[in-house]
Amino acid sequence: MNTADLFGSQLLPGMILTPDFISVDQEIGLIESIDASGLTPFRFRGWQGKRLTMSYGSSFDFVSGRMLIGEPVPHWLNGLRGRAADFAGLPAKDLVHVQLTRYDPGAGINWHRDRPQYGHVVGVSLGAAAALRLRRNIEGKFKRFDVLLAPRSIYLLSGDARQHWEHSIGSLAATRWSITFRSLSLAGKAALQHALVAMSSTATVGDQR
Ligand SMILES: O=C(O)CCC(=O)C(=O)O
């Protein structure tokens, strides 16, 4: 029996969606914590997005193109991280990166695949419902698929859905929040190792002064 049989519907190979993963009270508490977390506009090289984000743990820096060791994952996310990891069939410690996002009216996210440094992607949706649009280029033609992300639902992107399909969310009419947990791919683990070595050699140079 695979994870989809146990926990939700498999929509594409590697994509599972489960409604009502958290309660309304939990949703309200998570939204309050996200709003209090110090969100800032998402930046990609010289460009600034309308959505607001905050990241914890190991993360990819879109400005320098490097893996960074970020702020530790705060305690208020630990319970949800454990449940999200169970949902994805992973140990909680593998979800090393957490991204909080707020999409105010007019904000969305353009077509993309998550960075190859990341492995599994697990997303919890809060607030307004949104359509997650998916597309895959097959011999010059896009195959498309839309998935409704209801508030309090959780989705997993892995395998085919993660590697071969791009996803996006169009401009929203009402505010939506999301919590995205990510594991590292082999490339991400190597990049993280590199970042840790660079950090420890900087510390050693500093110590010698
Ligand atoms: O808000 C979401 O659920 C999607 C987020 C996403 O695709 C991203 O940050 O790369």
C-alpha cells in the first residue's frame, strides 16, 4: 500500500492531496504566528514579488544562488512539521527547510519547479482557497492540470509531479497563507555540507584574530 492509499488522493504520480489536515482553530493560530514572523517581500535576483515570505532552516538563497544555514525552525512549527513528515512518509528531521508565505490580494506565484537542491515538497494551505496550476511540456505541447488547494489541506509533491511538472498560482482575490516544508536532494545535501565547511572555516579565521 502506498502513501496515497493511506492518506489521500493521488492526483498525478507523486502528488497527493488531503483535505482537512488541520482544524479551524489550528488554522487561526498558524495564521497569527505567520503574520507575527517578520514576513518580507520575496526577492529573486533583482526582482521583488508581491508575496511575502519567511524561511527557516537550511535554505536556498535566490540572490547569491547558494545554500544558506538559516534561523532554526521555531517551536510553534514542530508539531505540524512532524505531521507533515508522517504524511510524506519521511522522518521529521528530513524536512530541513520551512517557508512561510502570505499572498495578499493580487499576489500569486509564477510557473516554476522548486530548486533542484530540494527533494520532497509538502505544502499546507490556510485562508483563501487557490488553484494550483500544473503543467508539463510534452513534445512542445503543455499538458495542464489544476488542483484546488482548499484551506487546511496538505499536498505532497514528489517523484514525477516534483521533477517533471511546473506549478504556479494565479493572482488571488483574497488572502492565502501557506507553510511549505522541503527536504534536501543529494545535490542539496552536498551544497549544505559545503556551506557548513565554509561557515566553520570563517569561524576559525575569526578565532585567530
Ligand atoms: O503556496 C504554495 O502552496 C506554493 C508555494 C510554492 O510553489 C513555492 O514557494 O515554490
